[in-house]
Amino acid sequence: MSEYMAVLLISLSLPLLLSFWPPLKFYRRFSAFTAAIGATLLVFGGWDVLAAARGHWSFRQEAVRPFRFLGLPLEEILFFVVIPFCCLFTWETLKYLERKFRKA
């Protein structure tokens, strides 16, 4: 497993597990999540493809797997799914907690 993949899996582990917590029901917002991730992947993924192709940045071969799509390693593509998921999960959790504590 690459270093980058390990960081993504660690980042994803707790939010993914807690997304099925019954009071939060984050999994019910799958269509909104898909739209947000799609927009992020399109805009920032496209920017990333262009920047990498132009040599503005690169990826250490030891830190990523050899698979590439449009010049990006798999881990970089997954970054645009995992990190927005974690952000959206955190946002929805904070909104849930705010509602819960306002009622108390």
C-alpha cells in the first residue's frame, strides 16, 4: 500500500464508519454528496490534470501506485472523493450537533 493511500484510508475510516450512525443518517444524502463530489472532481480534478501535465507539480513514485488515469495516480483521484466526503461529513455532523444542543 502506498503512503498516499494509507493517509486517505486513515482520513476516511472514522467519517465513513460514523456516516451510518442512525441519528445522523448521512448516508441518506447520497445524491447531494454525489453532486458535490462530481463538481469537485470535475473542477479541481481537471485543474490537477492540467497542472501535472504542464509540470507544475508531480507525484513521488515511491508514494503512489503506478496506475494512472489522465496522468494522475489513483490516490490523487481518490483524494477528490475522500477529502470532500470528510468535509461534508464534518459539516453535516456539526449541523446535527448544533440542532441537538439548541433543543437541550
